[in-house]
Amino acid sequence: MLSVSAATRIFVCREPTDMRRSFEGLCGMVRQIVKEDPVSGAFFVFLSRGRGAVKVLYWEFRGHHT
């Protein structure tokens, strides 16, 4: 489960998204369309053309593993 605070930024891509896109493809959309860093800790929401499917891109940094 993810915890969302009042300070959490959530971006919704208004352009329909091909749900076959990989995470790398979605990261490219974040950089090009939203003009944000995909690993910033924000949530990036993508909707299919018919609005029947949703993908959420979120990166949580937990530090280095040893």
C-alpha cells in the first residue's frame, strides 16, 4: 500500500496512452510531455484512450542495499 500525503505531487497525463508502453516508455512521456523527472517521487497517472485502463508510475528511493 502506498501512503500519499498532502505534499505528494500527482500528475495526470491528459493525452491517451498506449497501455502497451513499457516503464521506460512512460518515463519518456513524463520527460517530454509533463517536463518532470520520473524519479522525483511524484505520481504520474496515464489513462488509456477509452479511459478503461490506468497505469501509475511512481519511484520510491529507499537507499542503497548492502
